[in-house]
Amino acid sequence: MPAQKSAQSAPSRSSATRKRTRIQQEKEELILEAALDVFSRHGFRGSTIDQIAVQAGLSKPNLLYYFRTKEVIHRRLIDRLLDNWLEPLRGINKDGDPLSEIQSYIRRKLELARDFPRESRLFANEILQGAPHIQEELHDLRDLVEQKSNIIKGWISAGKIANCDPRHLFFSIWAITQHYADFDAQIKVVLGPSGDGDGRFEDAARFLDQLYVDGLRK
Amino acid sequence: MPAQKSAQSAPSRSSATRKRTRIQQEKEELILEAALDVFSRHGFRGSTIDQIAVQAGLSKPNLLYYFRTKEVIHRRLIDRLLDNWLEPLRGINKDGDPLSEIQSYIRRKLELARDFPRESRLFANEILQGAPHIQEELHDLRDLVEQKSNIIKGWISAGKIANCDPRHLFFSIWAITQHYADFDAQIKVVLGPSGDGDGRFEDAARFLDQLYVDGLRK
DNA sequence: ATAAAATTTTACCAGTTGGTCAAACTTTAC
DNA sequence: GTAAAGTTTGACCAACTGGTAAAATTTTAT
């Protein structure tokens, strides 16, 4: 009893119009989880649908029943990611204490790198390839950065922190915090077995607190 | 007139035993240049021999006459890269002025990111995938970092710079400087058309000079 | 000029990959 | 219980990919 047209099209538009079944919800979650694992380790082109399917414990056609193409899976992961990724930045509060605000922004970004390294690597992969799928979202980021940069400029004008270019301040924070997730393979080797656990995130937090507030001058 | 065995094997062992012909030198250089372009944009698995061949203006079998496999090309690029990449770190001099040494290390790394962004992305791609091809070299790096960390610990003990974990200091410098090459696509959008030229590297250098010496405290 | 060596091309192959299709099976709503 | 809807499977395919073989062509040394 074939149900091709309706069966095939229902899940693909499920998120938009139809209400999703229990199985749909479970399997889609399962697939996205597996896909995050695979994409974050091998990049988009380096990942195969088969790999993702195996990791999810499904057959390839079964997986493709829930997501019509590899691109659609990737897109969904990226969309989810960006939401969480920008939250700490949104949280910067112009009425808070400037140095504390910056410190807690750094800490929150560092926690994201520690708790969601796969997401960080997914993002890094996307940007490395020239950000082909997220030009639009990057422009939203630009607006957000401009807005938050103005807060920092306000702090500078008020003489509350040292003069600097806020955009490069953000770049440096992104770079360092994400580095601990993205360059994990390098860091593990350099720190050796001793720095294997989450201890290095605490060491990093300590180092960055000091760097951003007082620098290295004695 | 077939010359299969000898013709096919000569170039493959050329670097080891035989002296290389003019054409060999030219074409190998051409291929490596093209491969750097392709690999740095798409990663190892995302790049095809055909892409590289087209970029180099050669046919695929012709390219494979000079490099027997895709891996061999990649390997050669990585080897070249690591040499230059570690040079600034080697240059840190224990007898120099501590803050100046660190500042000029940052500047040299920033110049590498500006002048060799493709190499930086090639490296980033490799580490992101878990550094499968360069475990050995990473251990050399580890030794070098330990050695240079001792220099910095010496400066700290002598009261010449603030107390900090030297390894995290290096991580932060690598992260930020390479970020300008690796996350170029993001930075371009955030800075907008104004920050398109090399001006952003000067802005970055200024920002980092200040950050690492005095931090943000007023 | 010519023969040997080096280079390039054409034709090809086997394995992988993203994706389709229709039939078989399971779950859900009544 | 049963019929409709939803899910899973196995067989399949066309395009792509890394790589090979041998013939054809060009370069080099004499």
C-alpha cells in the first residue's frame, strides 16, 4: 500500500504546517544529534548521509524520510546554533559595571565553548569555508555588534575603561574563547595529559580575567 | 614508446633520490599553489583532485604524474606551513625586554595571518578535524612551547611581568592572530566595507598592544 | 638528428555518494 | 478491529571521485 506522495511530503513540511507526530519529534532529534557529531568532526562536505544515519541508528533512506537533503540537516543545525551563540553578547548591559560586564561575557562565552564544543566547531567550519550559508545571519550579527560597540564607546567616553576599538575587543574575545573548543586537538597535545579535564577552562578563565583587566605589565 | 615504469616512478621519488627537471620544479610549484588555494577553502575532504588540476591548468592524470595521491599534496603543504608557522615562537629571546618580546611576537604572528591567510586556514582545517595528519609535529610544538614557557616563567619570577600561565598566554595569542585569517568571512561582514583593506590589521595590532600590556582598566 | 627520458593525453575503472521509488510494515484514530 | 496515515526497508541509479594504464607527444642529452 503505497502512500508515497502524502507520506513523503508530510514530514518535509511538518515544521511549517502539519503537527508533528511523536516518532517524528524523536527521530528528528536523534538525527540532528548524530549530524552535529558528524558535521562538527568532518565538515559539511566531509560528512556523508550514511555516516549520520549509522550514528543515528537508522538506514539512509529512513533518514532521508525526515530530512530531504543533507543541506536541510545542516541548515537546521546552524539555525539552532546561532540562537544560543549570540545570547551572551545580547546580555551585555550598559548599566552594569563595565569591567564586570566584560568579564562575565568572557566567562559565558568560555562556558559555551566548554559545554558546546561541537557547535563551536560546526560554526568554525562554516566560517572557514567562507560562510556560504549564513551571510544573512552574519549581517544580523553586525547590527548587534554595532549596538554593543556603542555601549562600550559610552563606557570609554565616561572614562570607565581604557580607550580601545570595541569591535576588535569582541573579535579577541570570540577568538580566544572559541579557540578552546575549535583547537582542542592542539591544546590537548600542548597541555599534555595533565590538562585533560575541565581544569583548563578554569585556568583559561583565570588567565583571561587578568589579561583583560590588567594586562601583563607588572 | 611507453616509458611507464621509469617515467611513473621517477617523479614520485624525485624529491628523495633523482635530481628534478625544470618542468618538474615548475609544475610541482604550480600544483602546490593551486592546492593551497583549494584545500584552504574547502578542507581536505571537500577538495577534489579535479578542482586542484583545473586551478593549476592541468589535466587530472597529469597532476597525478607529479603527486601520486591527494594525501601527498596535502602532506607537502602542511610540512611547508609548519616550518614558517613556528618561526616567530622560536624567535622569542629570553634576554630581550619581556613586554617587547611578547609584543613583537604578537606582531609577527599578525603579519603571518595577514600575509599567509590560506596557510592559516589550511592549518585551522587540519586542527578542526582533530589534527589526524600532524600528531607528530604537534608534539614538537609541545616541546617548543614548554621551552618558551620556561622563559616566561623566568620573567615572572624576576618580577618583570605579571604572573600568569604562559601556555594560556600562547593560546590567546595564537587564537587572536589566526582569527583574523581564519574568520575573515565573519570579520569582513562585521567591519563592513570600511575595514576591507589591511587597515584592520593595523587596528588589531594597536588593540592587542594595549590589551596585552595594560588591559582594559582605566 | 636521434634515441632515451620525461611529460601529457585519452580512455577507463571501481568505489562512493546523494538521492529515489515502490513495496512492506507499524502506529494511530475511530 | 480496521482503515488510513505514518514509517521503514531493499533495490536501485546517475553523478562524482580517486586513481590507473598505455599510448602519444614533447623535451633533453648526445
